Amino acid sequence: MPSAATTPETAAAAAATATADAATATAVPPGTAPRAPLAARLGNVASSPVREILALTARPEVISFAGGLPAPELFDTEGIRAAYQAVLTDQPHTALQYSTTEGDPALRTAVAARLTARGLPTDADDLLVTTGSQQALTLLATALLEPGGVVLVEDPCYLAALQAFGFAGARVVPVPTDDDGILPEALDEIAARERPTLLYVVPTFQNPTGRTLPAARRAAVAEAAARHGFWIAEDDPYGELRFEGEPVPHLAGHPAAADRTALLGSFSKVMAPGLRLGYLRAPATLRRACVIAKQAADLHTSTVDQAAVARYLRDSDLDAHVVGVRAAYRARRDALLAGLPAALPEGSRWNRPEGGMFVWATLPEGHDATALLATAVGHDVAYVPGAPFFSGTPDPAALRLSFTTHAPDEIAEGLRRLAKTFA
């Protein structure tokens, strides 16, 4: 069991010590040339604090609200197993062979049909299959961002996006948000001043806040992109996980943004993250640039995984499966919301997301969620402090709580443990 002193800060300090030790270890005998150093771009990218916290809370007795992990007991293991079995029986030679960079035509056709059914007309040729939507983000960064180029992000923002932009050498500029997401007036002012190449947004059930950008603000964002000439990366991993309320149209479907928006999607949240399958929908010029970047990265995404998912979409009812996932996650969200008043200190605030995987909470002034994490872990419960998600001035009192991994009774117990942190 980790000691109470084991925190993300001490983990980071240990990593820094290890780096220094590694530098010392590179000393070589006189007359021998030293090895070339690591690329300077690594100096701009920190390890993910979420991943560090997950490593610290891997003990089975810890009830963790930290990771944005789908519930494994909800995976359709039988359907997925049958899809792989069918592919390896009917087409083993093609399923295990190299494939095209753009992706399996049957899979792209199925994804296009799903997007069209959700109100975004899409053809198979509009799509590039990627190794998870995270790769799609990396490809966009490679294709669009020069070192020193400006990318605008919501503040707070998805952590792995900040990593991708850091590796590209971009300058990340935060745009203020409120309970409804990005502020259009601030976006317009910052875009006029900074002349950005790209705006990155998660407009539906955002990570980390769970917020959804209303239709009027989406229109304003689309019009700002047309006015100032920047691209939009619309990341939509959670859009199908709506529990209540009416769907909001994609930014990519707005007339002002259709020629300058790349939509990122994923099977991680609706099927299983271990498949590592995502997709990029983008205008032809940008999509072709991303194809070339992907050729340099991995040639193509796993052929057999693509074939199996295409077969699953043909033989199984993913929509019916998602209905069951939504129902389970709604019950878990409700359990979390019901227990927060007793778990968090008086004066705390939190939102009520209409879907997705996260609740965003803010402790009363004077509380530091990062400093309190070690105490929480000592009570066998964990969350993610909100501060690392900010590229601007962090809010030390903020924290992210994921409700998807545990059943309602486990969530209730986790909140009872969390209350001890503030006792």
C-alpha cells in the first residue's frame, strides 16, 4: 500500500530524479563520444498526471473515480468474439495481411452510415481509419501545426490533446469557458490577436468537465473559424453516450465550418478501448495530408481489428448495445450525483452532465484537490485533481470524477470514503 506521501507530485519528483540519474549514467570513458541527446521536443511534454494517478491507485481495494474507463462488464465480449471468429474463418488471409492506409472499405462504409444516421451526411471516402481517435489527433497535429504555431484549446482541456500539441511544438493558448463551454466572445478576441492555425474542442460531454456546447455557441464557433481562417478539430468520443436531453448538431455539419472541420470519432467508448479503433472525417486536402502522416507513423491500422469491427457492425446491433450502456451509465451518474452532497465539503459545486463519463466539481475556496489526493488514496478512494487540465491559470479546487467504472453501490461506498478526506 502506498504511503500517504505518495502523490502525483512525489511521483513527478521521482521521475525527475530518474532523469537526472539517467543523464549521469550516460557518462562515457575518456576518448569515447557521448550518445546524441533525446529530441528537444520531449522537454515540452510532461507525463500524463492521470496515468500517474492510475498507477498509484491500481490496488483492487481502491474505488477509483480517476480514470475515464468504460465498464468492462458491459463489453459485448460474445459479439466481439464471434466477429473475430467469423473473420478468421471466412477471410483469414486478407484479415492477417497488410492493408490500405485509408482503412477497410467495409468499416468506412459502416461508419459513414452511422454518422449519416446521426445527422452528419458522410461518405466512406470522407473517412480515414486510425489507431484510436488519439492517433487521429496526432495526425492532425502533424499535418497542420508548425513549431511555434498557435492552437487554441478550451480551458480546461483534454490532457492527451495537450501532449499531442506539445510534441508538435505548438504554442497552446487557452480560451476561457463557463458552465456551457467555450466563450464565443473570448474566442473571437483571442483568435483575432493570436492568428491560430487550429482550435481543438470536445463540444459534447467534454473531458474533463462533462459540459456540452449549446447549438448557438457552436454556430458562433463555426462562424469565428470562417472569419479568422483557422481549422477546427471536433473531438467526439462521447457523443453517443447521451442519457437525456436532445442531441446537438455536430460542428462539422455547420455550413460555416464544413470546409474547415475535422471530426474525430472512436469505438473505445461504445465497443471496447482495447480495439484501438478510431476515425477521422475531414475535407479532402486535410484528409490526404493525414493519410501521408499515417503512412509514416504505422502504414495502416490493424487489418484484423478493422475487419472484425466491420463484421460486428454487420452481424450485431451496436445501437441496441449502446442503449444498454447508456442505461447503466445513467444509473451510475445518478448514484454519484446523489452522494456528492454528503461526500464533498459544504460550499462545493458540481455539474449535472446529460451524458458522457465525467462530473466536474469545485471545492470551496481554500481547498487544494491535488494536496488532498494523498489523503483520499489513504482512504482507498481516488479522483483526478482538476489543475493539470488547465493550460491557463489552474483552479486548485477543481476535480474530475468519472462515474462509469463502478456500479451504483460501489459508487456509494466510494463517496463514503471520499467524505473522510474532508472530515
